Amino acid sequence: IAGITQAPTSQILAAGRRMTLRCTQDMRHNAMYWYRQDLGLGLRLIHYSNTAGTTGKGEVPDGYSVSRANTDDFPLTLASAVPSQTSVYFCASSPGGENTEAFFGQGTRLTVV
Amino acid sequence: GQNIDQPTEMTATEGAIVQINCTYQTSGFNGLFWYQQHAGEAPTFLSYNVLDGLEEKGRFSSFLSRSKGYSYLLLKELQMKDSASYLCAVKGSNYQLIWGAGTKLIIKP
């Protein structure tokens, strides 16, 4: 494969359950990001990682956690899902630097019921 | 606060030209990006501007005026496959992207 892969593609989750969304890239990019996209709103940054071993909080981090044990993987965990976390989640990566574009995974459509 | 504004929806005719505007107010500026997103798919990169002026890439061009906090994406010779949402994003002072809500472009035959 080449690029960035997310799993699962879609999921229906009961409220209160724990869920990890997976993201893997094979481009050796330093920076990785998790966004959520909701109708009528722009992409909102949840968490990011500028390099393996470091993470940071974005605009909407509450209820989510991430880890970056290596360059390739950047999982996003919902500790106890709530209906307001129903959204489409995109993972993205970029080489880093000022003018580098972000490459996106295909997205995970999550519904919390 | 930080804000990116784009029209919610635009309609244009196949073969015509359309201009999608984006205005921004951000703390710091380190470049402006345009992405295309087809329904149900991931955003894909179209263009990047960091200096004032026009960047041309085939049928697509992007313009930036930093003093006015303004950019536009110009699409020429519209094709039906150009029906998509177009997202404007600014890289702010912390080098994170701030995204507009996107402009849904509908192309009619």
C-alpha cells in the first residue's frame, strides 16, 4: 500500500463503550493529525503529533486520547463514547514544515447510539 | 478569535468559470491551502499560497492577498467531475491548519 489507511471504515457504537480508531501511514511522514468533520462545520483538529513520541491537543480534544509510539501509527481512542462524538473522523499526515500539504485517510464514519 | 469564511454553496454551468472566495482572520499566517472533497471521500490537496499573487495549475488557479485576508480559487472549463466541496484552510501561528466549512459546488449541464 501507499498512503494512509484508517480502520474501520464505519462503526456503530453503543454509548459508554470504548473504541479505538486506527491510522497507519507508510510515507514516513513526521506529522500526523486526527480531525472530525461535522455537517456545516470545518474540519476540527482533535489531536496531533509532530513527531513520534510526542502528541498535542487540538481544538476539540475532550473525550479523546492518542498515542504515537512509532512513526507509522497514530491511534485515536474514545474512552467512553457519547452521542455527540458521532462524526466522520479523518486521519492525516504530512512531512512537516511550513508548506507541506496534508494527506488524508479515507475516513471513519462513527455513529454513537 | 480565528475565522475562515466561505460561501456555503455555489452553482455553475459545465464549461463555465467559477470563483470561490475565502476570507480569513487568524493569529499569524503561514500559508493558505485549498482542498477538494468529493462526497463521502477524503479531502485532496489542490493548491498552496504563501505569497501574494496568483498560482496557476492547469484548470485551477488560486489567488492570495495577505493584506486583505482574502483568497479565491478559480476553476475554468468546468466539468461535471468538479462537483465537490472546496475547503479553504490557513496555517496559523502554531503551524496548525484552521479550516473553513467548505463550499459545495454544484455543476449543471
